[in-house]
Amino acid sequence: MIFNTWLFAVFAVVTIALYWAVVPTGLRPYYLVVAGTVFYAWAVPAYTVLIAALALATFAIGTALLRTRDPGRRRALLILGVVLICAVLVFFKYTRFFAAIVNEVASQNILPIPQIVVPLAISFFTFEFVHVLVDIYLGKIRRLDALDFAVFAMFFPTLVAGPIKRFQSFAAQLRPIVAPPPEEIALHLYRITIGVAKKTIVADSMSLLAQPIVTPGTPYGHLDYWVGTLAYTAKIYFDFTGYSDIAIGTAGMLGLSIPENFERPYWAENIAAFWSRWHISLSTWIRDYVFIPLGGSRRPPVVVLVNLLIAMAISGLWHGAAWTFVVWGLWHGMGLAVHRVWAQNVVPRIPLLKSGTLGIRAASVATTFAFVAFGWVLFATSSLASAGGVYAGMLVP
């Protein structure tokens, strides 16, 4: 179900009403599992078996990790679990992409392009499952209750578009689930209303103006490409934040809190600050489970810069199976690398840059916004050739 539809509105209203008016307190976690299963099965019922099987496998491996103390066995279990989860993600989301690459390199159709329907929310629940196993291995999760994990896996407000939850903070709210006071209910309803408005009024209204970069090829004027880029920059922000607002508000109506995902990212003064404000649950996941395991900031400077590129390339590929997403990720990785060198080696030597005056801050915000908006062209277009055509149309009058 898509959040901004009448179907979801009816489902959410009925689910929440029964949740508080009919379901006993002790049965509410079970009810959430059932509601999440119904929600998920509505799209492709067969794939409900997939998420259930992967959740069971994650729970079994996580339980085994908690029970064993042997370092070698624990490492083997972690590798087994992460490889299994990632293999499922790669098979369903990236098989066609990799087959196309092989055929392109070989200049002939060596591999058939499979027609695979990507399971709903596979990028989100696989990342959540990886987080659980890694945090058990690191000792951050010391108890894995079956019911808590089932609610975590099948919590319908976050299944479609996140935010990506952390098990520790989520499970702590389940025993017991406390009804929010009236004033909080009003705030949650307001949050849902704002989310729907962002998606349907603002984001959808930007779709027509964004056509020059979403569907390039038709002769557009120089100004059209600039307007289209700015329109898409607005569209994607209000799209993503709208979905997050609906998810957060709906979770709140169920008495549960989930992470904030956006914090005025277009006001960021540099690209690192942007990523601390944009899709926060994803950027912190990439930081904790990709960048830090690669060595984080503790490695030699050149290695740190390479690690930034790797982490952001993975972030780009997570968004979609296409070279445009990979290059978009590398664009931001390059931005983070340049910012790191700039902040460490240039800013300390120039008093004006260190001053933090209003002019410097305004210029920083404008530069960061332009960098991000320019990158959205890669995110919006279907191929690198299309992106190149848009950039040419923007830069060559």
C-alpha cells in the first residue's frame, strides 16, 4: 500500500481504532505483527514468505550468536548471516543490473536478463536485519525476544520507506505499549497531515516542472533544465520527508517512536552536515556498518577518502540498480572527501573562512545546495547519457 492513498488511510484508521479500542494490552504486539503481515501481503502475497523466512533465519542466527562465546564460531555465524541477507538483496534487486553489465562488457547476450519482481521494502528490511546481527556480534544487543523481533520486522509504518529502525530503541517500547496522551495524538495527526500535504500538494505539483530532467530527450530550453533541476530538488525532498512524516506520525498513533529522518538538510553549510540531516537513518547506517568497519577516520588520510567513496557508492547503489545511482553516490563521496580535505587543511589557515560570519555561512549554504541539486540530475535520469544531456542543456545555452 502507498501511504498517500485512500486504501492506506482506511487501513490505518481501522488498524489504529481496533488497536486501542478492542485489542487487549498484552496482545498488541501480536496484533502489530498481523497488521504488518496484511499490509505487506497486499502488494505481492508470495513475497510475504520471503520476508518471514529471512526474518526467521536472522532470528535463528542472532540467537546462536547470543548463545556462543567461541570467537571463531561467532565470526562464522556473523558472516553467514550477513552474506545470506545480502545475497537475497543482491539476487532480487541487482541480478538484472549485473547481467546487463556482463552482456555489455562481452558485447553479446551471454546472460539472460531475468524478469524479477523486486519485493516491497527489501532494501529497508535487509538493512535492519544486518544491523541486528552486527549489533549482537558487537555486544550492543544482549537479548533477542521472538515477539519483539517479529514486531520490529513487520512494523508496517516503516516497511515502505523507512526510517531504518534500530532494534534496541524500538524493542524497549514494546513491553508494555503505552497509549499516547491526547496532546501527543494531536501532534501525530498533524504530522500525518503535513506528510500527506508535502507528498500530494508540493511534491506531486513539482512533477510537471521536473519533466526536463526526469524524461529528457524532448527539446527543452536552457532555462527549462535549470527549472527542472530545482523542481526535482524540491520534489524529492518533499516526497521523502512526506513519507517519513506519515510513518513517524502513524507509529506515534500506535504508541511507538521511530527515528527522525530529515532535519532541514538544504540549510546545511557543508556536504557532511547535509548527510547528517538527510535520510538520517540511512546515513547513520552507512556510517556504522560500512564506513566504520572499513576503518572510519582512523586510517591514513588517503584510505579515509577512498572509504568515503566506497561508502557513498554503496549508498547510491542501495537507492537503485543503475549506474546513475552509483555515480550519484560517488558524486557525494567525492564531495565528502573534498570537504574533509578543505576543512582540515584550508579553513584553519584562512581567518575569514574560520570567522563564521553571516556572509560565509550564506555562501556555504548556497554552495552546498548547488552541489546537492546538481547531483539530483543523476538520481532523476534513467541513464548516464540522459544525465549528460541534461548537464549539457544546463551549462550550454
